[in-house]
Amino acid sequence: MDLNHRRVIPGLIDSHLHFIRGGLSYNMELRWDGLPSLADAMRRLKEQVARTPAPQWVRIVGGFTEMQFAEKRLPTLDEINAVAPDTPVFILHLYDRALLNRAALRACGYDRDTPNPKGGLIAKDSNGEPTGLLLAEPNAMILYAALAKGPKLPYEYQLNSTRHFMREMNRLGITSAIDAGGGFQNYPDDYKVIEELQRAGELTLRIAYNLFTQKAGEEVSDFTKWTKMGKPGDGDDYYRHNGAGEMLVFSAADFEDFRMPRPDMAPNMENDLEAVVRILASNHWPFRLHATYNETISRALDVFEKVNRDIPFNGIHWFFDHAETVTDANLERIAKLGGGIAVQHRMAYQGEFFVQRYGRKAAERTPPYQRMLQMGVNVGAGTDATRVASYDPWNALYWLTTGKTLGGLLLYPAANLVDRETALRLYTQANTWFSNEEGVKGQIKPGQYADLAVLSDDYFSVPDDQIRNLVSVLTVVGGRIVYGDNEFSALSPPMPPAMPDWSPVNHFGGYFKPAAGAALHSLAHAACDCGTSCSVHDHAHGRAYQDAVDANDQRGFWGALGCSCWAI
């Protein structure tokens, strides 16, 4: 094929993606991913409310940060209720909060008598009535429990939804993902959809899946049962078992809400974790463990080293996920034990909040991915999508190479950055270690899978800010064209419309990308109508962070009714 001198890269691999769970609900979710202004976001919300029939909800389930908006704020509850007086609206923002309108509060059954769950807060007004603000303090389970109260798609629609989510992955140049399990994702029941698509030959994404324990106190039972049901590597080139995690035991799960103080793990963490890791090591199962903070990593490494002395890991591919504050001392321990770290661009979404709590100096190596490489740790890259950060790999590649948040804050010195080729390797070849598939994919060379993406522009030469705008115009998996656009659109396999017909996917698609040549900051400028005056803050949006405004204060810098800039 004549590719018109376009850049060709190996198909991208996300080493940490909650794809299987995300696919079941993708068609129901309105995406604010990539939108440059709250004005655009609220217009989409208003349109979707108008077309969503009762008793369905409108859901914005993560994938964005208020810092990406020109207005640097979330909508107020009054603004949400104004555009959606009767249709339930649920908006998840990072790991810290959810906004529910009055209709959603009624649908969830929250009232003045509803108690706060452990680690969560249902905000109430002076009369004791819920306002619609749910806060993780610091446990995000309150947010996910509220989301779980909403309607689910019927099975046939879930099949369609997962296909559309795969098509969205392919549009972005992704050809493989390592699924990290997830809360409310039970094995094997919640894997029936992906398994049916695999049997039908309809997977356009290679998926390696990890098993995630679901209930505190039953972790040993889960992994004892699962190690008898199968082994890592079971499956085929498109769908295969990959081991345990990212949740191994609930007592080892730290939280990543940087608006809240760092949590200390329970005293029983080591005993709980050791019991599970002994089962996994005895069965030679690869495993991954969610760990945000160095303190959690230190305690987990004590357990891993102890088990390894009794049951040598002997080449088991084990790794930490996240590791934002890991120290050099622990990197040395990880390398010595043959482990790895899967990093994600969570700081691109939360960097401003981390700096507010811990300061700029502490943020300079969150995580220290360049140092990891220097110390011989196996490193791969991903997103941790879908409920918090977005699944767009180009945001992650932008973050790895520039060190900037979506809000434009420069987090890292040059010493913590990698060049574009290294970043691309972290998203392709390096990620194969995390699924035990080294040498079979991740490169364009004879003997490896024919997984590749043809890009809309040249990743290696576009200006930094344009990296985030890239998409694929031709995606190939196993030598089969699975997506085409622009001059290759005629080659794209047909897709049925998203089900149900009111799905936001039918009207807005997925991740927002500006038209070729349009810079995001220019779009934000236009959306905010900065050529006019604003009585609240004279359009000095960029100063909101630099002037140390409290991001939790919805009535401070942005005015009692919010900035009027977006309502134009």
C-alpha cells in the first residue's frame, strides 16, 4: 500500500487499562476527554440530557480534569441542575469527587438519613439535605458505589459497546492492552462479553487480562480457586490470561487522591499480602500490585523479598503499578528482585493538586521514570483509564516527553524526561515484558505480529503541543485492517451504530481531537471568548494556579455563580 509518506509506528500497547470493564458501559458514557473548555463540556451535557430517555442517566465517568478547561473549574451543582432538572447526571472527577444532580440523588436513594460510608462523605446543606457532592476521603468506593446504582446495558448492547470501544482504541493507534481488572469486575461472569467476541473473531485489540480480587477477606480464597482454574498464558494471540492483580489484597491498596493526606496501610497488610504472594509464587503466576506511595512500596517489598527467600521468583514477571513517589533505594530493591514498574500519566491530570499538597520539589519525580530506566528496572507505559485518566495514549506520550500536565503546568526537570523514541518504546516494545510477550510484538520486524499504526502527522517532528492531537489514519492488527480514516476511510471495516440509539457515541464519538492544525490553547481561547471582558477575573485564567488559589473553593476565584465566560 502507498501510505503517502506518512509515519508508521508499531501498534501501541497500553500496559494498564481497564478495558474489559470500560467496554461494558462505553456506549452509555458522555466523554469530556480532550475538551478545551467547560463551555464545550456543558453544551455537550445539555444536548445529551435532551436526547436521553427516562430512566437512563447521563454519565461523565472520568477521563478529564478541571485543569484542562480554559475556565480551570468544574461546573457548579446549580449549573448542572439547570441543564438537567429531571434526567439523572453523574460526573466523576479524578479520584476525589462526583457531582450528582438532584435527579441522580433521588435515583441513588440518597437523602438526609443516608449515612456516610467509611472513607467517604456525602456533602449536606444547612438543612441536612444532600447537595449532590460526593467526596472520597480518601476512599473512592463511595464514588464507584454511586455509579453502580445506575442502569446497565443489556447483554447484546454490551457486545456492541465493547466493539465500539475497541474501534476507539484502534482510532488512536492502540493494538494491544493489558487489562488490570477492576472493582465490580467479577471473574468469570463479567468476562463473558469479551470471551464471546473472541470466539466470534471480532476482537480488534489484543488483550491480556489480570485477575483482581473483589472482596476484602476473601483474597486467599479467590487466588486459590483461580490458580486451579487455569494458568497465565492460557488463551490465544488475541485474548490470554496474564496473572494476578492489580488488587492482590485490600489491605495493601493505597489511595491516589492527592487532595487528601497519604493513607497509612493497615497493620495486617504484610500478613495478608504474604499469604497471597506465596500462592502466586508457588504456582509461578505473574502478578502486579497497585501502589501509589513509596511507603506502601517499602512494605510490599519486605513481603516480596521474604517470600522470594523461601519460594524463588525465578523470572516471574512481577511489578508495581503507578509508584509516583518511589525512591532510588526501592528502585534498587525492585531491580534486584527482577521486577518492574508500569507508569501512567495520572500526574498529567492531578499534578496541580499534588503540588498544592506536597510542593513543586516533591513533584519533580512523580514518578521518576527516567531514573527507573537508568537503574535497570523494567518500565512500561499506560494510562490507567477509564475512570480517572483518559485512554488516549498521545496524552501519555506528551506527558513522558514534556513533563506537562493537561493544564499546562511543567512538573519535571529535563533529567526526568525521556526523548520521543524512548517514550514510544515504553509504549510498544517495553510493554511486552508486562504480558510475557517479548519478541512477538512491539516492533515492526519479520517474525512479529503485523500490528502497526499509520499516523495523522509525524510524531517525531510535530511541535510538542501537537503530540496530543495525533490519531491513526490506518490501524492494522495481525495484518488485518481494523480502522481507516482520511484517504484510507474506504478500507475501514463497517461498524453497526452504537446501541442504544441515544448513545453519546453516535453523536459525539470518543476522545475529542481538534481539527488538523488547530492548537488546543487556541480553541480554549475562542471557547472562552477572551476578547470580551469578564467581571469575575478579567480572563486571567492562567493565573489561577500560579496565584495559589484553592482549587477546592468553588465560590472563590471563580465567583459565587461561577465564571460567566463559558455561558456565551
